[in-house]
Amino acid sequence: MFLNDNLKLFSGSSNVGLAMAVCKYLGLPPGGAKIERFADGEKLIRIEDDVRGRDCFVVQSTCKPVDEHLVELLIFLDCLRRASASRITAVIPYFGYARQDRKDEGRVPITAKLVANTITTAGADRVLAIDLHAAQVQGFFDIPVDHLCGELVLSRYFKDKKISNLTIVSPDVGNMKIASRYVERLGGELAIVHKKRLSGSEAIAQEIIGDVKGRNIVMCDDIIATAGTICSAAKLAKERGAEKIYIGATHGVFAGQALERLKEAPIDEIVVTDTIPLTPEAQKCGDIKVLTVSSMLGEAIKRIHRNESVSNLFIEH
Ligand code: R5P
């Protein structure tokens, strides 16, 4: 494409497919690195390219196994720092631990802040992330963060489907802003679900504010973890007379009972992005469509490298 020897992009082991697709977008070979293990299980990473004075990017989603991928990212960052890279950007398509972002009861941690601190201490100069669960998590980093939204990719997909009688449904209050941006991009009406969370894996949709009767629905969320949130919201929407129900979520974690719940829910289509590779169980399920964020990430990396605006990426031309 355009790039010179000054930009290097490395891949951790969590999402090699996405990292390779980003390299392809940029017309770059992946940076050479060997990830090995000592007999006791500790990881050793060796960077095989000369990175002195280079602008380096490491792509690593801190998805399952979360702690292992996180530590691998930290080791990568340390490695690049000690090899004298001039600038290091941690590209974190999915940032695990983001949801513990406040003390909502006594004696619990704020892992989003803790993990942000460790990434900075390990050597990151910047972070490029997608849907950090809450935009304010950006403030947990004392380094610049470029925050991309999966909505850009997902809303284009739904726009191309030209869905009639459309209502965009936010499955909880936290997602309201994103849902209203979908309305700006796709048109249609807006509805919101009042959700009560019973535990980490149980959520109940209690009420829908807005009209869903006889309407086709796009329900958007940042993450499907146990799928309690969207399945409960989809059931309630169906009870209230919704026609087709489409789900668009950036991060397809699919943990716990997610796949069983999704099979039973009145959902016509589920679309996620490749910020996390689909688990083999989710792949077997066959009903989950995956869109790639590689061009969006690649374009953001190109712009960061060239010191150009990343915000402009979000303006539809
Ligand atoms: C909640 O604030 C998030 O936006 C998601 O709705 C939630 O984390 C999804 O989790 P689950 O799929 O386990 O209900």
C-alpha cells in the first residue's frame, strides 16, 4: 500500500487472523516474533526484527484465556521497549476486564484501571482499542487512547439490508448513546429496555420504553458474554409484538450458557465482529455472522503512524 520500514506490526497469539488481515490492509509483512514457553510454563517472547527507532504496534485481544493473553501483551510491550522501539501502540481490539470499571459494592477491585496501569507500565505509549464497554475507561490510561466503535462496521451491514419498519433497541441504559447513533446512521425509531442484572450471568429485561409492535428490530450491544442481556431483551420484544429481531454486537465472547440461550431465543440473525476469534463451539453453531474490523483498525494504524486524525474515520462520506 504505502508504508515504509519504519512501521512494524506484531501479533500476539490471541487473534492472529485479525492481525494478519490488518497487515494485508496495510500492505505490510507481520513483524517477526517468536512466542515460546519455558518448561515451567512461563512465556518467552523474542522479537526477530530490528525495531530500534521504529513505530511499533502489537495486536492482542485480552480475550479467553484472559490472564494468559494479558500477560503475553505485557511481555510483548516490555520486549519492544527494551529493544528501543521509538513508539509502541498496544492495539487491543477486545479489552478484557473493562466491565469492572467501578466499585459498585464494598471490597471489590476496579480491574479496568489496574489493567490500564499495567499496560502503561509495561511500555505502551498509546492504546488503540474498540468499544471499551464505557467510553470513560479511556481516562483510566494516562497515555493517549484512540477509541474506535464496532458500530461503524455493524451499522453499515444493517444499512445494506434496508430493513423496513425499523426500531433500534438498546438492551440497557448503558448502551443508549450507541443506539441513538445507530438511529442517526440507519433511521428508524429508538426503544430502550430497562434491564435488571441479578448476577454476572443473569439479566432480566423488565420493560421496553418505545414502540416495537409490528416493527423489525436491530438490537445493538458492545458485548455478548453469557447472552443473558440480549436473549431476555429479545424475548420481551417478541412478547410485545416485534417482527424480525437482528442482533449486532462488537465483541462475541459467548461464555457460559450463551450458545444454548441464543438457540432458544427468538432471534433471526446474530452479527458480531472479529475483535475476538469465534470459539470452536460458536463456529459449529453456524448461525453467527462475523464482520471484520480489519480495515477500520488498519486505517486507524495508518493514521496514527502518519499523525493524521483518527476521529475523521467516523464521519460517513
Ligand atoms: C452491559 O452493560 C453490557 O453492555 C452488555 O450488555 C453485557 O455485558 C452483556 O453481558 P451478558 O451477555 O452476559 O448479559
